[in-house]
Amino acid sequence: MYLARIIGHVEARIRLPGFQAQRLLLLQPLDFQEQPIRWSIIALDLTGAAVGSLVAVEEGREAANPYDPVLPVDACAVAVVDSYRYQP
């Protein structure tokens, strides 16, 4: 799990079954100093957060766990982050 900033939304006209009601987000993964750490990703949204919000993102098999039946999801925004404290 890691931090990311919502930088946009993704519109898709044609979607697989199960994805019709899901919102897609464009996310920029961040380090704890809120600096970009890699390329942008597309993730499903469970939070309803707005563009500019800081969210926690889960990738891999765990990203599909909230869905029943399981969807072929690689990344999912799972929480809105209000604040955090990091001490190296």
C-alpha cells in the first residue's frame, strides 16, 4: 500500500462486465515527502475522493478483494488520507 494524489479521471466508453458502475482514477504515486516516485497509474475508486485528494492505494491481488464477484483489478484507491506522520 502506498500514497498517491488523484490527478484526474479516466473515461472509458466500453467496459468489461462488472466495471460499468466503477469510477476510474488517474493517480500519481508519491513518497512520504509527497514527491512523484514513478509513472501515473489508473485505479478503481472506492473512496469517492476529488481530484487533488491524497489516497491510499493497494495493488495486485489485494486490489480485487473488495469486489464480489472478483474483478480483474490491478490497483484500487481504498482510503482518503487526511494526515500522516512519517519518521525515518
